Amino acid sequence: MQTIYLKNIKTQQRAILHRVSNLASSPTPNTIQIQELTHTITQNVAAIENICAASQATPANLTRCSRHIYAWMKFLNQESNLQLHLKTTRKVKQIAQELCQIHIPQSVNIIVELTYLAGLCKYKHSSLDITLILNEGFINANDETLEALVKIGLFGKCQYTTQLIRSYAESEEYSDVLMELDFITEVIVENAKGKCYDLNELFEKVNHEYFASSLVKPRLVWSRINTYSKLGHYESARDRVMLALTLDNANIPEFVVEFVLYHELLHKYHGATWMNGRRMVHTPEFRRDERKFKLYKEAEEWLKNLAFSDK
């Protein structure tokens, strides 16, 4: 398979991060600057896709580093993601500045970067700057988690802050963002029929039983990613439900696969809600409907055992 190396993609990413940092320094968003940033991101994404197309390839053919940066830009190319990215960057910077005023006597410049990282977070210290580099997965984290990330960057690890961060990193909100980033460059053969289970057939059954056959069918695919921690994902931008190949197994009961599919269809049905400045997908209404699944407790137990088997 041809591998495509993009020479200037890191420079382009640095420029975007710099502009985000400038926007985050202002208490009120500058609409014109946000529009200009959006335009730049759109241009970069289109240029990368054109380069790949000219080589009769896709972004999946990019080197690992280039692929991750492209996926990050493509993710931010969606308006709601960019708005949340800017909001979270601004919040982290605000928390860091407030803590510095209390605990650090000398004046320091706080730089905050949310990006597609291999780990959870990284920190860089110099005589003038403190740079907090956080995984994009924290884009929707609550203030307590964001403060824990800042405290580790400023003062080092402690058991309480480490536990807070790990707990959020195990949440579905965090893994949803990472899966969306991962799937941006995954080459997916859009085939709903697996070796054991046909997602089209399961959709008709679940749609009839729980949505009175009123739900418009999304694109249904089996992902090539085998995982036990995150078995399904709904992409609203593509109206696509993806289930992990882990579930396409004769040893897993059909009702378990139906439950994961039902969970992802609920994301399509309910959409996202903004509560207290946070994007919520697992609202009380969502959880209420989730528990309507006839074998809810049994399915939950099966999924817990599946996750445990991967430890």
C-alpha cells in the first residue's frame, strides 16, 4: 500500500493551535476570527484530500503522524466540534491562570493545546511558559476533570487528580471522541452483513420493537477495529452506526448485539443536548429509554464480562 508523507502538515497544525490559543485568550469569541479559522481548516482538509486523490489513495494512506493531524483537522471542520474545542481551551486556560495567580508568584504565560494525542496529556515547562497539551478526548470534560488536568501540569501528580482523570478517560464521552477521530481515516467496507449477524436484519427488528418502525435507517457497518471497551459508535455527521467486529461472533448472543445497536440508535433518536455549557449525549431521557430494552440487565452483564475478558 502506498504511503503518503505530507511535509508541512505539522506546520499547519501549529498555526491552527496558535490561532486557537489567541481566540481562547479573549473572554468573548471573535466571530470574524472564528470564521477565518474555520476557512483555514476547511482549506487544509480539502488540500490533503486532493493530494491523496491525486495519488489514487485516501487519507488512510498517510503516515501515522499525518493521518492523526488530518483526522484532528477533519474533526474540527465540524462546527459543533470547533466551538466545543474553543470553549474547552478557553476554560482550561482560565482555570490555569486562576491557579497560577494563587500559587505561582512569578508571571508565566499559559499555553493550552487540545489535540490528537497517543496518551492523556503532556506538559512542558520553561522559564516563561507552561504548556498544557491535552487529548482531544477531554473536549467535553466537566470543570472538575479539567481542573485536575491543570493541577497535574502545574503541581505534579497526586492520587485524587490522577483518579479523576483516569475515571473520565474510561467514560463513554471520552471514548466517543477518540473513536470519531479513529474512524475518520479508517477505510470502511460498508457491509452490514457480518459472518454471524446481519445489521440490516437486526435494525428492522429493533426499529419495529422500540421505535414503532419510525426511525430512518442510518448507514450500518461492521468496523474492522476489534475492541472490548467500546463496541459501537454513532457518527451523526455521516448518519452511520458502526459496531465492532468483536460482536460478530457466534459465542455472543443476538440480544447483546441488538442492545449495542439499540444504544447507538438512541444516539440518533435523541441527538445531543447542551446542559450547563456541556454537550450531553447520555441525558436522563436517553438512560430512561435505554433501560426499556427487554433484556437490559442481562445485556449489561454480558458487556461487563466482555470488557473484563480483555483486561
